[in-house]
Amino acid sequence: MRNFISGRATEIPPSGIRKFFDLVLTMEDVISLGVGEPDFRTPWNICESSIYSIEQGTTSYTSNRGLQTLRDGLSRHLEHSYNLRYDSNNEIIITTGVSEGLDIAVRAITDPGDEILIGQPCYVSYGPCVTLAGGMPVPVPCVEKDHFKLNPDTLAEKITKKSKALIISFPNNPTGAVMTESDLKAIADLVIDHDLLLISDEVYSELSYEKRHCSAATVSDLRERTITLNGFSKAYAMTGWRIGYLCAPKQICDAALKIHQYVMLCAPTMGQVGAVEALRSAEEDKNSMVNEYRLRRNLFVAGLNRIGLPCHVPEGAFYAFPSVEKTGLSDVEFAEQLLKEQRVAVVPGSVFGEGGAGHIRCAYAVSREKLNEALRRMEIFIGGLKL
Amino acid sequence: MDEKDLELLRILEENSRLSQEDIATMTNLTTGEVAARVQALEAARIIQGYSTVINWEKAGNDEVAAIIELKVSPERDFGYDRIAERLCRFRQVKTLRLITGTYDLQIIVTGKNMQDVSRFVSEHVAPMDRIRETATHIVMKTYKENGNAFFEQPEMERLPYSP
């Protein structure tokens, strides 16, 4: 029999956390800081409206673009929150999570051989999506000395004649870094000078603790060449609902919509109904969750620094990204031994690409009690290393 | 009162038993500053006290609680204040509010049993001057109190790792 697996599927790497996943399933009493999702339940008003809509029989497809009420609501929300203006009829597509938004965005703009620059460390799917679209992922490392922001000089070094687009995500998973307006301006200059397109994944935009999030498309003249991706998962604790959205100028949006209609048809209807309600009535729920994350961050990051894992203060998302270099262990060794010896699950930074090695990602989307207990166990683990 | 005070109040309202060290770390204050601010809030009677939310039914206590609505004729110059303060003095009155609608005051009363509560209402509350009418509702079960749900919710199941 032939080997039926395509070259592209063979080429994309397996998940870096698989091995940990298998290990943790054999263990009990594990505190997991390895989860990239909120620990809150979806606010009940959102659940309730979705349940009601099912009772009412709202269970068929929606239009390809998504419910009109949701797109209208988003258009208002984006303008109000970020000063982003997108026309709900032509420039917004409701996607099945940001994951799908990223996939159709990349496929809409990538030709074979195109180089797609990716600010790393980053969410694990960017590189594989580019590979599957026939493009060539080109990592642009964001390093600790820059507080994990994207450094324009590093970006400039990576740009070639084949460069087509840049993918960034701030607030960042896994580093928690954010980019201010002036940080983004320096990147915008390069993007515009080299006639690149920008894909900006802003799914953590609501989780900005120090300043209001600055959306890339509002900077300089980026809007005409930016695809903005966002979703409801993180802000409203709606990960399982799979509702994201893609916003872009009409021509780009039309191309992405063609792919979306063939591969997805539409995002889940019940999820879209829930998202309408999220925009309508869950502002306070969101604010109180964001506030709680901020308190936990302060508690946890101070704890990490105290026990000897240096960590900059992440200004967004819900991840701390301390360095483990001082321990003499690699990030993978650290994560594996910490899990085996003290039953605390963290994700090695190298899983997230260049710039991530030597760090671990700890999600502080767990209760304060668990964070304190995790810190206690980590301190014992580190104490043991020094013996 | 500033933003930090409000933040402290929100934290304490949710859980007043956190250590001052943790509160200080969470709010970027020193332990000393937290202690001083809390003391000032107590002195200003903004913090009225600290108590524990207890599911008494689970503790096997068969005390009875009742919500009693009162129609009251307000007093010239004092409105409802004097009668409300009089009612507040009773140990049995746990909560008292002035409300809009058909009734004027709402009190929550506890007692050893139904007779205890009804005796209190008929002997002490109803005969008071200016109270024109009472409506007593016995609490049958408490599902949620001060933001705390009394029924068990299963732990949320999340994958141990997700990117």
C-alpha cells in the first residue's frame, strides 16, 4: 500500500504537549497551570439565551457571514472599545473560533512559496496553518530583553522579497506581552514600506490590565492591509462555544468568505446566539473576570520572583512566562520533572517557537488557592534542585 | 476613598479571611498600607463588620426565617427612620430595608420555630404604632445568599493541557 499521507501533513510537527498530556493522565492531585482557557463558567445569561433559542427551534444554519445581529453588535462593540470601524455587511465574518479565522485568513492570502513572518513565541497553530496553505513560515523571535514585544530591527532582518504577510498576537499567548500604539507604529512602518499584509490575532484584547488595548488596524494606515482576528473565548469564558470573528477590508473579507463558506458554511448557530447575548449583557461579568485575573497575576508573578523564577510582569492575557535558566534545566526538563516530582503542570516555552526556550508558560486562570499551592510545590521543587 | 480602597473593599467583600500579605501582593500595596487602609475603612464604618455565610440547614439547625413586609405610616419630619431604627433594635430582625411597591419596609426575622416567629410578629411588630399592615412569608429553602449558591456545582472539567 502507498503512503497516503500528504507531504504537508507529514511536514507539520506533532503537538509539543502530547507527551505531557499522556503523562498527566496517569497522575492524581495535579495542579494544572497548563490550560489556555478561563476557569470561569460562561456567564449564565449567555447560556440561558442560547438554551432558549434551542427551545425556540433556532437550530438551522445561519448565513455564511454569521447572524446579522451579531455582526451589527460586533461592529458597534469594536468601534466603542477599540475605535475600529468595520462594516457589518461586508467586512466581518463570524468564524468557528479564532482558529478557523486564522486558517481562512492565511489561506486567503498565501500562494505557494510566500513567506509568512510570525512573531514568536506564539500560539502553536500559526506555523502549521501557513505550512498547510503552502506558505513558508518565517519565525521572528520576540525576546525577553524586549519584554517579548516584536522588535522592529529583528523583523527588518527577516523580511525578504518573498515576504507576504506578518502574523502577530498581542496580548500574547504565551508571554503576556502587549504592544502599545508606539510599539505598533514602528512595526507599521515596516509593514507598509515592504507592502506586507498584517494578520493580528487579538483574542486576548479584553485582558489588558494596565492600559486599554491598542488594536493594530487603528495604527497608521494599517487598516487597509490588516486582518483583525478576535473571539469570545477568553473574554467571556466561552472557549467551547467556538465563536470568533474575522474583520478585514471588503476585498480580503470576500476572499476569506469564499473559503469559509466551502469549509465551514457557518459558525455554530447556538454559539452565535450566545455571543449576541454576551455583547448585550455580559459586560459586567467580563469586567469582574478580568479584574480577578489581574489580582491573580499580581499574586502569582510576585510569588514566582520570590521563589527564584524571574518573571517580567505580563500586561495582558492570563499567562506568566518565567525564565527557568537559572535552574540549569531546559524548559522541557523543568516542566517534566516538576510534573513528576511535585505534580504541577506547566508548558515548556519552546513549544511556542523561537524565543520561548528557557521559559515555562504558567496559566494563572486557576483559583488563588491553587496558585498559592502551586507556588508552594514549585518552591519545594526548586529547593530540591539546589541540593 | 480612592480606587485602591474600592479594590480592597471588593476583595474583602468576596473573602474577608485572605491574609494581609496576599491582599498586599494582589493590590501592589505593602502589608502596612493594607492594614492602615482597612483600619481607616473600619473607623469610618464603611466596613461594618465581618461575618461568615453559613448554610444552617446543612448544619442541622432548624431555625425558621421569615420575610415580613410592613405597611407603615411615615412620621412628619422623620419619615420611616424612627420606626426603622426601633425595629432594628430587636435581636430577631436580621435585615431591614425600605422598599418601593405595595409595602414600605421589609424585614428578615429568624426564630426557633414558626410559633416563635409568629409570636414575635404579632406581639412586637404588628402592634407598633404606625404599622398598618403586615404580610409574613416563611422562608422554605435558601438557594443563594450574598452571592453564594447553596447547591453543589460539579467541578468544571478542563483538559489538563491546552495550547
